[in-house]
Amino acid sequence: MRKVMLVCNAGMSTGIMAKKIEEASEGTLEVAAYGEAEFEDHLEGVEMILVGPQIRYLVPNIQAKVSCPVDSIAPQHYGVMNGKAVYQQIIDRIGA
């Protein structure tokens, strides 16, 4: 199972998004959400990091600390918790 990490301020909504992405992946992805202060403690095996739209300005800082791709979640997908669209974003970036 491939691992994807969501990074946010520390809010609950990113945890909900993680579950929606996992559901959309039909068991092919393990998605976990962490706050920006703690994400570096959980990088083992992560193939992609997605950053919540509220902290997308941190993408360059996070990218400098990791070797995997880092993208931000589109606000329009995040706002309606569209896990399928974010799953597609992941597949487009790192493959199935």
C-alpha cells in the first residue's frame, strides 16, 4: 500500500479529507494527516505530501525538507471534501 501524507495547520478537516482520499483509492493508498509542526516525524515510506490550501505558502519549505513530491490541495476540492478529485491529483503525480 502506498503512503501519502496530508499536512495542515492542525485542524480536523484534513483528517476527514484523508479518509475521503483513502475511500476513493479503494484500498490502494494509506493517507494520514499531520500538523505542520509534526510532519517530519512521520515521513518514513511517504511517497507524496499534500498540503492543505490554508498553508499552501509552505510548499517550498516542505519540499526543501523531503525527497518526495509536494503539492497543495486545490481549495475547491478541499472545501467540498472531494476525495476523488484529490485522489486523481495523486495518481496524476505519482502514478497508480
